[in-house]
Amino acid sequence: MSWQSAEYPGWWFAADEATAVKLETQCSDRVWRLRDGNDAGDCGTGIRACGEPGKDLVSESGQPATDSTRCMAINPADPLARTAEIGGKLELLVSCTPAVVAEGQGDDSVNLDYLRASSVPYTVYVRKAPRGSLRARLPEFDESVCDAE
């Protein structure tokens, strides 16, 4: 998970801002973007990502997800949550499963799997790093484990 934020002092006229939260998993080409406010779609409130018809299933029922299905949410108990206000830890609730985990065959296969759905949110600890510092670099995935058969 990663995002960029701009934090302003309390006396400044602008409010803190942040980009969408990018969620990537090792061995998968599916990238989720969790957004807050009006940019996030019509699948609820808070920081969320909506399902894509044909790509996601609601984990509890197995029914196809729609544009109004909330598949992922950060701090789901807080309907007013904003990305710019995330502190040292967050909760990530995953409510969907992939309809198809891979597309294509052989070397042209694309993995679309993602985190397992759970009724209990994942706890993720957040680390802030100044832009441009060595600590700001994201760890690289070791793709060699993805080739194991």
C-alpha cells in the first residue's frame, strides 16, 4: 500500500491532501486504488474501492459485484475517513474475491488475484517518509516466487 500526501500547518488556508491509496500484491497484476470523497464512486462512504462487474464477486454471497459494491475499505467504521488523515495504523476490510484469478494461458497468463476477503479487517501499520528520501522507496517484489509451479 502506498500514497502521497501534502500536510499543511493549521494556520494555512489549504487543507491536507492525499492521492489515492494504491494497493498492490505480489504476483498479481491487479492494482486497487482506494479513494475518498466524490472521486471514489457510489459504493459507500469513507476511503473505498468499488467492485468491477465481471472481475469481482461479493465474498459473502458469491454474487457478481457491481459498481455500487464496496469491495475494499480503509477504516470502514469511520464513514468520514479521509486518506490525508490516516495516522500510524489503518484497518483494511476486503469484502470481495476475484471472479477469475488468472486470464490467458502459459507465458501470456496474467494473475488477477488479490488479498483474501475477511469479515475481520487487516491491520496495517503505516510508515511516513519524506519525499525524495531513501526511506520513501517502495520495496520491490521478488517475482521469482511467482514463477514457481
